[in-house]
Amino acid sequence: MAKTDSTAITEWRRYGPVPVAAGLGYSMGVIHVYSLGAFMAPLQETFGWSRAETSAGLTIVGMAAAVAALPIGLAVDRLGPRRVGLTGVVLMAATFALLGTATGSMANWILLWALLAFAAFWVQTTVWTSAVATRFESSRGLAFAVTLSGGSLAAAVFPPLATLLIGEWGWRGAFFGLGALWGALVLVAVLFFFRGAQDDKKSPKPEAPVPEVAKPHAPKPQADLPGLTLGEGLRSPTFYKLLIAAGLFAFTTLGIVVHLVPILRDAGADPLAAAGTAALVGVFSIAGRLGVGLLLDRFPGRIVGACAYLVPILGCAALLIDGGSPVSQTVAAALFGLTLGAEVDVIAYLASRYFGLRNFGGLFGGLVAALSLGTAFGPLAAGATADHFGGYTNFLILTMVLMALSSLALASLRAAPVWSSPAVDPQPRPAPS
């Protein structure tokens, strides 16, 4: 344990800024998810749209991201995460700001979201976790947690910040302001501090030509990192269990989180109080991510994940039993936050442990496709449920059932293989079912 702790400390001393910058990059990739709730009421008042129509853009982004997830993962493996991430931050900031030009035409709204969907390709989770995975071994769980805390930061900051900007500048100005301000912050962090081992190999330091036989310590090519081939991973039962768990989580819990402000307002909370309570999701998700990250480094990931995926059931129960109570609303937001701090962390960590790093970008990209589909249809389903039934009760019940199945999928995994160190010639091992 002492040796492991010493190695972890060394990793953080050398590469600590990488997951921090990656976390800010990840927050840029979810700016539309966590800020949209604050824009729903103003958009409805301006254009007369339903909640399902207002949140339809998330479905477009999610479906597009699902299609592009695997190709983007392969692009990260080939080009390096730094190049992809820098491109994505600029595109994402610009296309989010363009949402402020909406005319009220649904065709125009869909077109704006289609542009944002293209930008979102380049800031997917795979981009940020791929770099971090190559820098951390002993403390990978915590490093992933710090990276994905960017989502927690987004959930905590964007609802109240967007609400504040809407109050000061109107919803159009808020889209422009939020995109420009956050985009500039993230771009600086990624430009100066974000670089994975893949990027080192893409841009080696200049040196005099030396015969290959005279360079015994030359870095191994990316293909020599330990892990499964793309085909081996895609044929593994483990891949599909993780796919199911990821998709069900995103569909249910993210559907609720996106609609949490409207859920609380329907229960009688005023706009600022609802936004403040929803912001607790982000605050508690930071604790959830860091806590789960530490647990993943010390206990079997499949068990940690299965337990974490049961927590949203308690949050749904709190809203169903006494949803109008400020105490119940606060408890529910905290519980959703704790689990929101674990969803991608668990899937990314398990993917790196079960599949290795050889084709992590491509294989995790496939799992991101499931997360993207869930993100695409979950908010739409939640909004359609509210429009049809006049409330979110049925969607909360559905969430309880599907999250139980998601937890079961993780619990059914076998023990993860132990991969050789990249410094040693690794031999791929079959992923367990």
C-alpha cells in the first residue's frame, strides 16, 4: 500500500494539472446539458414552445454524439487528445453562443442544435479521459474523478450563472455571455496544461537522426500499450454489460437532472430557489466523484459502481413521497448529485481496467455512444412525460426500475484482468464476461 501511495503521489506531482485542465474541458462539453433548464421558461414564454420542444436539441446532440463516439475515439487514438480538445473547445463556445440567435422557428432551432452537435463531437468524454488514463496508473480512479468533476462544476455553476445572466442580459445575451466567458477560461487551461502521452509521441522533441538499434529506450508506439484490440473488446460480453449500464443511467438520471428546475418549479419553488436547489446537484456530485474515485482505487470497481448506481432510486423516492417539501427537494438533489458524480467515472475506470489502454479511445468511445443516446432520449422522454401526464411521476418510477437493472449489469461483471505495465512487452488478455 505504501508503494502504491508513493507512486500515486509521484503521478500527481508530475501530471496534476492534466486532470484539472481536462475537467474544465469536460465542463465545456456539457455546458448545454446543465444550462438548458434555466433557459426553458424564457424560451417557452418567448416562443410558446412545449418543454419537449425546448429540450429537443439535447436529443439531436445525443444522437449525433452516439453516431460519432466511436470514430472520435479512434481519432483521439490517432491524432492525440490535445489537438482534438483544442478544436472542440473553440467550436463548442461558438455554437453555444449561436443559440442566442434563435428566431422562434423550430427548423431554425434544430439547425442551431445541429451545429452544436457537430462541435460536441470534439469535446466528448473520450477526449479528456484518454489523456488522463495515460498519465495515471496507481491513482487513475481519483484522476478520472477530478477530470469528470468538470461535469459537477458545470452542474453547480451553470444553472445559477445562466439564471443570473438571463436576469441581467436576457436569454439571448446569456447564451452569448456564457459561451464566450466559459469558452475563454477553458481554452486557456487546455492550451497550457492539457497533454497526454499520445500527444508527446505526436510531437517529439527535435533530435539528430539516430539508427533505431541505437535507441533502446525510445518510446513505444501507441499500439504497444497494454490492452485488447478493438475487435476483441467489441466481442467481449463485458463491453455490452457496460453499454447497458451506461445507457440506462444516462437515460434516466440525466433526464431528471436536466428537468430538475422545472420539476421543482412545478412543486411550487420560485425560479431562483429552484435553480439554487438544482445547483446542489453539482456541489454533491463533486463529493460523489472524488469519493467514488478513491473507492475505485481501493475496492473492486464493479462493486463500487453497482452500489453507486442504486442511489438515484432513493432520490426518486424522496420526490415521490413528498416532492413539495424543501427538505425532500434538497435531499433528492443531493442524492442525484452523488450518483451523477459516479456515472461516467465508473464506466471510464472499468473500461480502462477491463480493456486496457491499447484501444481505450475507440472502446470507451463505443460506451460514450450509449451515454449519448441516453442523454439524447432521456430529457426528451422526461419532457414528453410531463407534457402528457401533467407531471414527472411516471418518469421517476421508470427511473427506479431502470437504475436497478443498470446496477445489476455492473454487479454481474467478473474480476478485471491485470495488465502488464506499458514498460514491459504486454500480452493482451481476453476481457472477462
